[in-house]
Amino acid sequence: MKINFQRSLPKMFIIWLLIVVQACDNDPTPEIPLGADGYFVLNEGGIGNSNTSISFYDREKNTMTNDVFAAKNGRGLGDQAQSATVFEGKAYVAVQNSGKVEVIDADDFSSLKTITEGIESPRYFIGINASKGYLSDWGADGVTGTVKVIDLNTLAVTKTISTGAGANKMLLRDGKVYVANNGGYFKDNKVSIIDTSTDAVTSTIELGDNPGSLQFDKDGNLWVASVGYMAYNDEGLDVENSTFPTLSRIGTDNKESLRLTFTDLFYGDMGLSVNNAGDKLFYNFNGAVYSIATNATTLPTTPFVPRFFYGLAVDPITDEIIGTEALDYSSNGKIFIYSTAGTELRSYVVGIAPSGVFFK
């Protein structure tokens, strides 16, 4: 039997349907700020939901544009983005749960290539020179830490360097890459040093448990924030076998010259950041952001901002401090921008679970 749908459906329903279709056709597409001066906000999304996205802040217009990757490429970025690094005009986005690195044009946000071969659980990328980059990787078990050597001409993994458990953030100086082995899903207490001319680990520095983030100061010292290790037993948190976070200063001789120990346990990333002068550090700890001078010998007790952020960064152009708020991992988050005096200047709505800010 042939059915006449137009006669079968109520007239008001047909009118409503036409309005909805027309509204969908007229949905505004975000205006992509091509080539603008600004920075990226990487929105991690909810794990397993494949709703990672990128927002872009335009400094000149003081505007935030969301979903710039999807708007340009007509598809999502993947599941649980961990980091993004801009190097020589390209953004390397480590999408951990998708096991890939998305290589993007940093000016127009178009996808140039997706790297999947030889990658298991990517964390952070760092450019070494025009033809080589490093990518830290947790491995399939979330513990076995390696650094992948990537040919930036072919965008292929050419070598794997074994480091420590949970190879994570990296810094480059004088032909050496310092890798924080933050333990992954277990623990470690070392920073591995890789000689970039041989792509081999030449030495390690032993610190507090689970070194997570690291920065250089104006005097060439390496600062490392170790989050400590939270042990558990059948009854829950095992305080006796847990270890406290530490903040360490390592001299140019690669030896630890100062270790400051916190008195509370901590879970998460302290997000250690440094100002442009290189004489002041910022970090997250138990509900607040703290600031410490690089010549200090004790930990501060008064917060710089009495608020905890999921991600933390310092703008290399303005010296403003940027904090990201993840909310409930299913709703859009926000970023908050503070002056060097700790005064909130402005805020913007971004994507789901903004985890970090990455600069062009």
C-alpha cells in the first residue's frame, strides 16, 4: 500500500519540521581566525566520548573561537587529547586514547597528516630541529615509558628510546632533552637525559616520586614538580606508603641543589609554569595556584590565586597567567586570565575539559 506521508502527518507537525530543517541549515559555522596571532586551548573532552576539540584565542580581537579543527576539517579530533605543541608552523596534537598524533597547520587548522604507526599512548611532542622531533609515550600498559623519534619530513616514527615509567613532559637545552618520567599508572622518580645527536639516554636524575612538569629559570636551573605517589590498600588510601610532592631545583651540572617537600598528598598535574623573566614559578596545589621566586628556599603559604585549575600556563607575550577549568567533563569548560598581580582580567567559554594552553 502506498502511503501519502504529507496527508498522513498533521499539518502543524510538517510546519514544525520545516522550521527545524531550515534552522539547522542556517546554523552559523565558526569564523576561523586564519593566521591570527594568539594561542590554542586544547579541550581534552570526556574519555571514551571522542569529543576532543581545539579553541583559539585571538589576541588582537580578544575573542575565543571554539571547534576550529572540526570547522575546518569536517570531522572531530579524536578521543582524549593530551597535549599540543606548535613547531615551525605545525601543531602536533597528541590524542592519547586514539593512539595518534594529528599534525595540523597552525595558521588555518587544516589536518596535514595523522601519525598512528609506532605510537601507542602519546603524551607530549617536542621539536628538536627542522627534520626531527620527539614524542613521549606511555606504552600500551600505561607504564612502559619511551620517547619516539619522528622524522619531520616523512612524519614517521624512526626509532624508540626507552626511558622510565610514564615518559611525559620534555624540555630541550644545548642538545639534550630532559624527560620527566611521571610513572604513568604506577610510579617512577627520575628525569632521563637524552643526547639528541645519538638519540640515546646518557644519564638520569633521581628526584621525588612521579616528576610531572618541568621548567628552566633565568639562571639555567631546571625546576621539577614531582606530585608524589598515592598508595592504596583494601581499606582505601594507604597514607603510610604514599609519598609527598616535591619541588626540586637542578643546577647546570644536572645535580639536585634544592628539594622542597610539601606536607599534603596530591593527585593530578601541578602544571609548573615560569614567567617570561624566568625568576618566578607558578604551580597548582590542593585548591589554589601558588607563586614562588626562583631564589626562594621555602614553599609559599599564601596562594597567588585561591582557586584550583585543571591546566596552568603563562602567556609568553603578555606574561598573563592562564588557568583552565574542566567542570564536569561533559559540559563546556572555561579559561580564566589573570594579571601578574593575580587580578582576574577576563574569562572565556571553551570546549569540554580544557586541559592546557599551547602557544604559536
